[in-house]
Amino acid sequence: MSAGVAATAVLHSEWTKLRSLRSSWWCAALYVLLAGGLGWLTSSTFGSADRADDAVRISLVGFGFAQFVVVAVAVVASAGEFATGAVQSSLAAVPRRVRWLAAKTLVLAGAVAGLTAVLALTCWLGARVLTAVPGGVPLTAPGVPRALLLQVAAAALTAVLAVGLGALLRSTAGGVGVGSALVFLLPLLLPLFGSTGERLSEAMPVLRVGGDPFLVSGTGWAVGLAVTAAWAVGVWTLSAVLLVRRDV
């Protein structure tokens, strides 16, 4: 390919690489098991809820754990190329490094968003079938579409953040470790250090279940999503700048 290679060709190449990795399929299976399986299990366990949106939020709890898989697969997809040296072939085919990173990010985030959307609807179906709610759990009930869409957005932003970390650190273990700390460990531990820690925790890109932070207290969905988006864009931009300036 030349420097003027078509964007669609770069996207197709990254999609081929993603689906050719055995780890991608294992991660997808684990994501389905955690998000979908735990979703139906929690809906069955709770059995009832006061409102439809509460029932759906209960059914989405598996995504709190499943998003660790998103961090792992996105870091592996980006940092793995540096670890194996495959990045040299990729950049020889696509000399515009930012275009290559952007294509990889779009493919990862798109795949995560698509699978998350299917699983979110599966969880909603579990809530509808297994959770007793006055008036049922219709898809159009107040708060239900927002919770499902926020779950898709949160997972996609987590994927963008993780791709950026992988390209920035160029280490699979380092990227997964730092990513897990940012989205879970730090938001969980920082509040132990008083009010300052709580404020710092609210500035972390914490994993979210629907519109709610996972296992921690935190900001509302609008501020929380904006914080995660800021982290994702910031880390990705930094990784893109350094990718251009550093040797591979």
C-alpha cells in the first residue's frame, strides 16, 4: 500500500487482523458470558423491581466485570503489534501512522460497541422475562433506552482508552495494568484518603453499568461519561503524537 491508501482498505486490514487473533474470539466469548450470563443471573436472582429502568440496571451489572475484557483485548490489539514487531509491517503498508492508529481504534471501538449493543438488548430481554415489575419492562419505558445506550457508549470509550494506552506504553502487561488501575482500582481506593481522594476518584474514567459507576460512588451519567470521554480522547491523542515522533 502507498501513503495514499484508501481508508476503507486500512479499516479492512485492521478488521482482518482483529478477527484473525485467537485471543479476540476467546475475549468475545468471555465478554458474552460475563455480560449476558451474569445479566440473566442477576435478573433471576433479584426477581422484582419497582421500575423498569431499575430492572434493566440490575440486568446490566455483568458489564461491570465484562469491561475488563474490553481493556484487555484493546490493549492486546495495539500493544501486541509492538511486542511482536508486526507494527513495522503495518506502518510500511500505512506510512501515515495516525491513520493506522485511527483505523485500529475505529475497528476495536466499533466491534465493542456492536457486541455491547446486542448484549445490552439481551440483558433487557432477561429483565423483561425474569424480573417482576409493575407494568412490565418495555423497551420504551422511561430510562430504559438511556441505560442501554449509555452502556454501549461507556464500553466503546473504554475501548478507545485502552487502545491509546496500548499504543502509548507499547506493553501488553503495562497497558492492562494501567488500564485496570484507571477504570477500577483507583476509583475504588482513592475515596479512602478523604475528601481529596473522593474528588480525585470522580475524575477517573470509572467503569459504568448503564449510567452508574461500578461498585463506587461517583458522578451522574452525564458528567461521568464526559470524564471518560476526556480520558479516552486525551490518552489517544497523546499516543498518536508520540507514535509520530518515536521510532517503532
